[in-house]
Amino acid sequence: MTILCLCREDNLTNTLAEYARAIRTCGVRLECVERGTPLNADLGDLLKACAEEPAAILQPESDFPLLPQGLAQTQIPTICFQVDTYAFPKRRLRWASLFDHVAVFHPGYVEEFRRGGHPGAFLLPHAVRRELFEGGELERTFDLGWVGQSQGPLYRRRAALLPALAGMFKFKMNEWDRKYSAEELAEVYRRSRIVVNIGRDDYPQDANLRTFEAMAAGALLLTSQPTELTRLGFEDGVHFIGYRNPQEITILVREYLAGESARRRIADAGREKVLRQHTYDCRVKTLLARLEQDAGKLFAPARKWSEGRVRLTYLDFFAAHGALDCATAELRQIARRSLRNAMAGASLIARAWARQSRGRLAALVQRNP
């Protein structure tokens, strides 16, 4: 069995690298596109380059925004990942309508996508690589562990809390302000008694990758409530500990550092559940089972759309991802058929160009304060 992956091999990093490994471990050939492939390549040309006709085509939401022409016409089932589903979900739904199956990474959005007219949405939450968290127990030398981004407008709460936890409250922590490899992250968490999760300012309920990794490592996860974890079967007080406001963090950390038996009981329950149900191997089995169950059924709403609507969706995707040359190429095709669609497309490109200009100006100001 072969799956054509709509990105280059070197775009398979972080979560996507783990999916690639798990897919290949199952004996499935994952074939990526060649370097130099245009973002708006013809799907037929990509298929001709495959060693065999793929059983499915996967758009993994990499940093290479390839959206080939012909997705709405191919008879091969197509799949897309929507990792940060909560970010502009209505726009994501439009793009996802070009694909037969939509893997959403956050609970609640399956129902939203289906209400929006896509019958092929299914849940595929974040997961962990089991091998990183197995092995003998390490000495837990850190009171509190943290790995993650703490700079930028979406992480102001983190940026304020982390120095206080390490400084004012004097909890023994790892170097929270540096980057870690996946292997280093796993070791930090396996050496931490407690791991605190402070979600994005705009989406604090996020069951992000770090929450699963913390539990897999056998650390006690401390995360804000409400949390998407409860919609995935995890229970506050059983698999993790929730806090309602940041002021509770220090109180709970002290409580569970002192109460070792309770901390270990909850941490062990969280670890067992994650390693049993939430590994990349489990996720790939879900993905392949869905393809087998649907036996080639084609669910993409765009298969029934007009050419103009399909092209406007391509334009929207390319404009949102900064591929303005591809978006402009779509606009030229649209303008030949519909003035109304051409005006809508031109507006999307103008907004994207303005965003790029603001970004370049901000970067220039940073370099020359």
C-alpha cells in the first residue's frame, strides 16, 4: 500500500515526522514529492512520478503548502490534517472541502465540520512516540518541568508566569527558556515531578502536544480548566490536576510535591492511559482503519462544486499561506469566467499582500530599532 504525501521529505518534521515513522512502521509506503515541485503542481504529474498508484493522498499541513490541481476530480481518496483546528475554523472548513477525509486534532470540531457540510471529518488528537517515554524510572530532579515557546503575542501569560515560578517561588526547574529536541524534552519530563501546562492566551483549553508528553513521562500534569482533555476521556483528579486561575498553580505544586503518594497515583494513571490509547501508532491505526472502512468512498464536498468555486478555494488557500504567485494564477483563471468571483479573489489577495507588507515592516523595525 502506498500513500502519496503532499510535501517534501524534509518538510516532515516534529509531529509529521512521527506520523511518517508510524505509517512506515505499519508497512505502508509513504511517498513524498520531489524537491522543486510547484505549490500548484498538477496532481496527475505527481501521480505519474509514484512507483505505484497510491491508495490515498495525504495533505499533512506542513510548512510546504502544496495544493495540487485536480483534487476535486481524482478518484483516489484524499485526506488532510487540520492540526490547529481552532485557528480560523471556517476558513479551514473551506479548504478541507477539497478533501474526502479531514483529520481534526481538537475535540468538538468534528461536529462543527459536519454541520458545515463535510461528512468526512474525524477526530485525530495529538499523540506521543511511545519509545521516548519507556524504560526505567529516572530520578526526578526537577520540582517543575516546562518545555515550549514563551515568546510572542499569544504567550504573554506564559512569559509572565514562568520566571515567577522559577525565581520568586524558587521551584527547581529545568532551563525553561531554551529549545529542546524531542529526546531532550522526554528526558526533562521524565526527570520532573510535576509539569505545568499554560496554554495559548487565545485558546487556553488546548489539549496540546505537551499535555500528552507530560503524562506519558509519568509526571503529574497540572493544566488549566476547562480543558479539552476531559472530552478525550481524561479526568481531573484521576489522570491530571486542573487549576482555574494562575494563582492556584503555586498552591497545587506545593501540595503535590508534599503529597508524593497522591502525585504518583495520578501521574501513573495518566501515563498508563496515554501509552495505551494516545500514541502515534494508535493514531495511524485509526487513520488506516478509516480508509479501509470507507472502501474508497469519496466525501469531498468540492467534488460537486462549480469550477469557479473550486478555484476560489484554491486562491483562498494560497493567499492565506503567502503563495501570492499561485493565488494570482488562480485569479487569472477565475477572471475569465466570473467578475464576481474575480472581485472576491482580488480582495483576498490584497489582504494577504497587506499582511505580508506589515510583516516585512515589523521585521525591518526589529532589525533597525
